[in-house]
Amino acid sequence: MLLATGATVLARYFLPLDMHWGSLWLGLFCAISLAVQVVEAKQVARLVEWLRTPDATLPTRLSAQWIELATYVIRQRRKHKDRLAHSDKRLEDFLAAMQASPNGVVLLDADDRIEWFNQTAAEHFDFDPRRDAQQHFTNLVRDPIIAAYFAARDFQHSVLIAGRSPGRSSAQRISVQLHVYGQSRSLLLSRDVTAIEQAEAMRRDFVANVSHEIRTPLTVLGGFVETLQTLQLSDEEQVRYLDLMSQQASRMQSLVDDLLTLSKLEGSPFPAEHGWIRVGSLMRQCADEGRALSNLVWGNAQAIHVDVDADDEIAGSETELHSALFNLVGNAVRYTPADKSIRVTWSRDASGQGALTVTDQGIGIAPEHIPRLTERFYRVDRSRSRETGGTGLGLAIVKHVLQRHDAELKIESTPGSGSSFRMVLPAHRVRAEATRSAALVKHD
Ligand SMILES: Nc1ncnc2c1ncn2[C@@H]1O[C@H](COP(=O)(O)OP(=O)(O)O)[C@@H](O)[C@H]1O
Ligand SMILES: [Mg+2]
């Protein structure tokens, strides 16, 4: 308004009198809109400058509509920032989940170049996170199986390759499979299958061993049956043959019994730590059974001494500990000549550990066999073991029972003069006589 009045006064004063009032108002209008445009342009320039400069404060002296626009921009900017932060967080979470995967994960682009990999994959393929990103996978993992797998581009199945984990002494087997996703990107998963392969090999060996062990007595039995069917035998001969057949049948029976014991051990819950067993009576019972076995094997009972001066107790499963101790006594009986003796001892050391030891004066064992004795079906002398009714599973059962009782088997032996098998139980599974009496008094 002020501007318009001023312009009118100036126009009256300076302009020639004959000039038309219409032209004057037109000039005035142009001057005002020019001024307004200049002001607007300045505001827009300030606004653009503000938009260009990150984190700048909103310029002052803006008209209402520009402030409204700027507020809208601020709101949109904040929303966008929040959305970015949210998706960054999600990406981080996602990568952290992939990092935590027990499998190796490698992300490859359309040209099989490595975009990202987790720590497990770095171990499987010996990748270096700083050096190996953006490298071609097949250039880094130089293996003919991988080269053929990538060349065929048939990723329906996985392939097995040798692992490259640095500092590993034993052979490692890695299973690798590629999964294509999106626009020809791919996700490569790797898995350490060494243990599975070993277990599978052990299972195959075990089945082969069991079949072999059962087939032998079955063949012998079959032979005898055929003989009895085809030959006219005297009564004496018949008795002898039936006796031999019964031996083969009981051999199969022992094998099946031991296999069942092993499978029970594998499938049952761990023994309690508070089922207390009197060690003296366990030893005496096993010694009695040992004498009976000795009679059966040798025709006369070997001397079996039991040394237990304290009425201590051990915690665990009575059936399992009985089976372990009887296996050791049984071995001592079978691998010791008839005229020699066997000793079953209990001792407790200062730390509270207890040891059940079976010592014999038998044939002994050469040192190279000792580490392998607890393997299933491992025998030093196969025929001697069989002759005396061994299954080759006894010490495997002992080892299993001891593992379930946090205990250990220690073997010492001198070929020709005898062996000692010691089952060492931890202090928490041993209760000394005195402690036990005190506990009983407390209970009363
Ligand atoms: N007290 C021992 N003296 C000598 N050798 C033994 C003794 N105990 C075990 N062995 C050896 O360890 C092998 C494995 O023992 P075990 O697992 O009990 O199977 P087996 O049924 O043959 O006795 C036996 O075949 C035998 O060669
Ligand atoms: Mg045995």
C-alpha cells in the first residue's frame, strides 16, 4: 500500500501532465510485481540453499507458504531417514543371523563374484574378508569338482570337496550347494560333514563286523545240522556234535546280548549321581561270577582275590557298573592261565577319587594294541578271544559305561606277565564309609 501511494505521488510530480493515467497504473503494477518477484526469488534461493546444505537450519524471513513447504520437506526428510535407519538395522540383523549360522554362507553376484561371506565360510574355504571380496569364487576355490559344478550349472545337488581350514591336522570334508535367487545371484551354502562321514564309515564297518561275527557261527551251525541230517552218527558222536552246536549258539547269544547292552547304553538317560552302590558287594558279586566263568572256561576256578578294606559307596547305575566290572573280571579270567591268580581292588586317594582295579597275571598286551582295545570288535588275538567266548565288545561296553559315569579306564600291561585295568571314578561319585555313616546319622 505504502509502495503504491509513494509511486502515485512520484508519478504526479515527475510525469508530464498529458500522460494517460492508465499507463501510469500499468507501470506501477509492473514495478510492484517486479519487486514481489525479487523478494520471492530471494526466498526461493535461500530455500534451495537450505535444501542443498545437509543439516542447515531453516532460513528466517520466509513467507508462510514457503515455511509450510519447508516443514513438509523436513517431515519427509525425517521419515526417509527413519526408513533408511530401519532398513540398515534390518540388513545388519540379517547379516548377523547369517554370521551366526553354523553353515558357511557365501553371496555371489551374477558373475559368481563374492559379495559377502560369513566366518564359517571363511574357515571352510580359507577366505580373507579384506582380500577376497569381489573375487571370482572359482578363482579362489581351485578344485576340479567345484569347477565342474559351476560349469554344468546344475545346482539340484550338493558336491563334496576337501576342506581348506588352515591349521587342521585331519582331513576335512565340506559339502557345497548353490541356490540361485533373484536375478541370477546365488547363495552358496557349505557344511562340514567330516563327522557325519566318519560316523557313516563307522556304521558301515560296524554292520560289516556284526554280519561277519554272526555269519561265522551260523555257517558252523549249518554245517553241523547238515552232518546230523546226512550221516549216521553214533550216540557219542551225536552228543559231541550237539555240544559243539550249543557252543556256537551261545556264542551268537553272547554277541546279541553285548549288542543289546551297547544299544541300551546309547539310548538310555545318563545314570543318576545319587544312586549309591556298596562297592564291596559289587566286587564280591563280580568275583563270584568270575569264579563260575573260570570253572566254565578252564574247568577249575582261578584264585580271585577281593581287596576292599572300607565299605565305601559309588554313585551310578548298578547294572551298568556291574556289567563294566564283570567284563574286566571276565577278561582277566579268559586271558590268564588256569593256575594264576586275579585280584580285584578298591582304593580311594586323598583327592577323593576312587579306583576299581582288576589285575591279572595273564598273557599281557603289547603296548601298540592298548590305545585300540576299547574299539568295537578290536581283539589282539581273534582266535583266542573266540575260543574263550569273547565277542570283542567287552571293553567297548566298559568304556561306554565309564563315560556315562564321568569315569576313565586306565590300562597298564606287560606282555607275558599280566595286565591291570583300572576304572577311575571322580570324587563326586565316591562316598567314603565315614561320610556315609555321618550322612545316615543325619538322616535318622
Ligand atoms: N586282561 C587281559 N589280558 C590280555 N588281553 C586282554 C585282557 N583284556 C582284554 N584283552 C585284549 O583286548 C581285546 C578286547 O577285549 P574285549 O573288548 O573284552 O573283547 P573280547 O570279547 O575279545 O574279550 C581282547 O580280545 C584281548 O585281546
Ligand atoms: Mg571281553
